[in-house]
Amino acid sequence: MANPFWSESQELKLLKMASAGSSMMEMAMEFGKSSDAVRSKLVRLERDGRQPVSEEVREEVVEFENVALKSEVADLKEKVLGFQEKSAAGEAGVVMPEWEDDWNGHDVWAKVEKQGIKDIQKAKLRGKFNVNFPDGPIAIACISDQHIAPGTACDFKRMREDAELIHDTPGLYACLGGDGVDNHIKIQQATLSARSTPSDQWRLFDHYLKIFGVGKILVVISGNHDAWTTQIGGVDYLSKIVENNKLCYAPSEARLKVTVGGQDYDIMIRHQVGRFNSSLNQTHVVKRFWEMNEAPFDLGVIGHHHEAAVESVTKHSKRIYVARPGSYQITTQYAHQYGFSNSIPTCPTFILFPGERRIIGFDDVRDAVWALKGARGE
């Protein structure tokens, strides 16, 4: 079998023979290749700028390619004509569909590619918010895991008092970190033992949002209990309640750029993280999230575990705060059975100052109110 590949020395020799006027047959015999292979090689060398090819050789190659193409087209036409004749004659075994799929891969791909660009942009920007306070200082309370469910060990009194305190305190605002209701529609045992329905719980949560008053809640995110309605029923019920109350909403995580008197603060509040958790060091997950996630923050809060913790740490020569809110759900049958301690509702709160990057954190909103009033000269 002839070797289809050409070495560099063979290419040089071929060019010399072609320049000397050797015939196509002579060159083919010299290299042990077909005349067609020699013609094609000479044309490719010309395209590479190595050697001009005579018009006669170029026409031979083009004619050869045209003949092959025409032969292939003729075969296809013959097959189509034969199929049409058999169909018209109604011969047995010929299946003719009444409907033909007009799916066009090129058009569909172009459409989904365009939509994909929009979806990526939406995913990058969703959950990111900007808020500006011309004066300060101000304070932000991070509240999570209310687990509103009448008939359970939930501290409704403290929940109401904290919301009213935020409503009545100038310069104090709230971020809600998910699991506002118990909503045990995913776990049959919990549903059967519940003394209130998810509908009752959602209505009370809607009332709870109104206690804060207009403009006091900066953002609401969803927790895993909230998301069960979305997972099972396909409806994000929390987003509808938040929208009706004209509040900002983000599933799972929110990133806020808070500007206080010209000073910017980056705040991250998230309900839970599937990695980095430690039962021995509650703030470990927040610190690792600062290192491993898409962007650092000045203040990071992660809920879900019902364990209260606030810590100030140094990251790249900056003091940041990391926190875990407690829970208004003091205990549950599950928590008692598996030996978890009772929760305490602390609502970690942070004072942000204008004009300079300065944060003071408190593990309890009531202590923060006392300090905020002093900082504001009230």
C-alpha cells in the first residue's frame, strides 16, 4: 500500500521535479503514489506558498473533485427517486409518516445559547443588593430560624419583642436569614405530630413581617424549611409573601453592599452551607466560607444550626465579624431525642459607622440598641 504521508525531503524533491517539467506519471512512479495524490499535494503546496502550480494541473484536480461530487449526488438522487416511486405505487413495506419533525438543531441551539447567557447573568446578580444610608451610625440585626409553628416550643414573646424593638429604634434594621416557618411538609412524622398547619404558619409569618414596619427589613432569604414548598409543590411561597410586603428577596443567600456615610461594607447572610461545618467551633464554617467562596465580606452570618455565636477575626489585616444566629425555636422532639442543647434567640447585631471602616458586634440585639443610641447621641 502506498504511504499517504509526505516527508519534507519528498516535498522538496516533488517541487524540483515539477519545476523541471516532469510529467504527472513520472512523479507518481518516483514516489510510489497515485497521480491524484501527486496532483493534490502540488495544489496544497501552492496554497502554502511553496510553489505555483500550473493552470493545467489545477484544472485536473478541480475536475477530479467535481466528478467525485457529481457521482455522489447522482447516487443520492437515484435513491430518493426510487423511494418516491415505491411510495407512489403503494408497495408494501414503505412507511410514510403523516407528520414530520421540523426540529432544527441549529435554531434550537442558538436559542438556548442566548438564554443561557441571560441565565448566567441572572445567577451572578441575583441576591445582590445595594443600600445607602447618608448618615450614621446604623445597626443591622441578623435574625434567623424563627420556625413559627403554634403548638411548639417557640418563643413567640421574644420574637415579637425583638421585632417591635427594631421597629421603634431609629437606625436599626434587620436581615432575615431563613426558616421563618416550620413548614414540615417534607417529613411525614413531623407533619403528623404538628399542632398547626403550614397554612397557619405562613399567615403568622406574614403578620410577623408587618411588625417590623415599613423600610426596616433590608432583605429576606429562604431556608431549607421554606424551600420544602418549592421542592414538593413547585411554588416558592415565601417569595410571594415577601413580594406582597414589598421586600427584597433572595433564595438561600444575600450579598449586600451597605454604604454608611460614604463608607462601604460588604455583608453576606446565608441560611446554611453544606461543607465546613463544625459542632465544636460554630463560626468555623463562616470563616472557611470567607476563604473559599466567590468574594470576601466584612460581616458574614450563617444560620440553620440554631447555635448562637459571634466572633471578630482578622483576615488580610482587616477585622471582620462572623456570626451564627440562635433560634426562637427553643427545642424540638428531634433536638431532645438526639441530645442537642436548647437554643437561645440572640439576634446578633452589628453597628456600622460612617466615614471610616468600623464595626462593633453584639451577640444580642438588646445590647446593640443600648450602644447604638449612645453612638447616635440619643
